[in-house]
Amino acid sequence: MKHTACSGAMRIRKRNGQETAYEREKIARVIRLAFESVGMRDTESEVERLAVSIEASLRTHGAEVGAVEHIQD
């Protein structure tokens, strides 16, 4: 199951200060690229699990606007 955005109005603050809508698929794409860079293959279920985990962490910490740096950590 792929989601491009989460339900709710969660937003991300970019490094330049601009705010944009949170999109889980953008997080998943970066995770996928990281896996590929170290030769990992067939990781789609792990990519989705991590993306969902990141989203849950943001919600748990009450981040209506999450900073990109927080997500990277």
C-alpha cells in the first residue's frame, strides 16, 4: 500500500524556510536511493515500513510542521 500524503495537514519546512505539504512518497524515494547506493535490492517492504515509521514519529512528537533535518535524523 503506497500513500503519497498522510491524512491530516502535516507540513515540512525546507532548508530555505519554505513550507510544503508532507509527502510520504518523497521520503520513500530517498530511502530507496540510499538502499540502492549500498547495493540493497528488493527492499520495497522495508522502504514502506521505514517511511511509515518516520511519519508516525513526526505525528508522535506533535510535528505539524517538521523540519527536513529532523526527518533526516
